[in-house]
Amino acid sequence: MNRLTTAREELIAIALGDLTQILDRLEAVTPLMNEARCDLADAARNLAAKVEPFRSEMRQVASAEQYRAVHYVRDQVEQTSAFRREQQTKALEATGRKVLREEIGNTLQHLIDSLQAVIRGAKRRETVRMHVTTAVISAASTACLLLHFLPRP
């Protein structure tokens, strides 16, 4: 029995020695944990101090991007508008030329025909005056109408 008691005592001594080592290690961890907690608290404070400058910087970046976007859209609208104005001007000019050819051209042709008839002596003087007056008024009216519809520079 002496041997069993000795083995038992030996195991208890080893277990107590291991327990002591574990307790020593746990006691050594406590200051490390406190130091880590302090370091984390410092890091949290530093991070919190950097949040507002970061927000400010992000606001500036967002504002600058918004400014660029607004100006880009405005430039695109102005370019498109200028292109459309140019197209409309060309279309109005073409329409004006067509109206001039059709309206004034026909009126001038009638005037030429009337004048040729006068030269041949087919019409009386009053009829000629009436035709010339009518042709001049018609040409002037058509020209005024056309000038009204043509784009102004």
C-alpha cells in the first residue's frame, strides 16, 4: 500500500504542479488582456476622431462629382439643342426657297405673260395697271410672309 499511496501522492503533486502552471499562465494573461483592451479603446478613439474628417472629405467628393455631372448634362443639352436648331434652320430655309419658287415664281410668270400681252397690244392700259399692281402686291405679300417665317440670325 505504500506504493499506491506514493503513486497517488505523486499524481496529486503532478496535478497540483500543472494547476499551478495553468494559474501562473492565467495570471500572466490578465495584464496582456488589459493592455489589449486599452489598445483597442485607443484604436476606437482614433478611428472615431477620423470619422468626421472622412465624412467631410466624402461630402466634398460627392459635391464635386455632382457639379461635374450637372455641367456634363448641361453641355450635352446645349450641344443637342444647337444641333436641333441648326437642323430646323436648314429645314426652314429649304421650305422658304420652295415657297419663293412656287409663289413668287408663278406670280412673276403671270406678270411676264401680262407684260408680253401688253407689248403685243392685246390689253388695255387699265387692265395692265391692274395686273401689274396685283402682281406687285402679291409678290410683296409673299415676300413679307416668307421673311416672317425665315429664322433670324
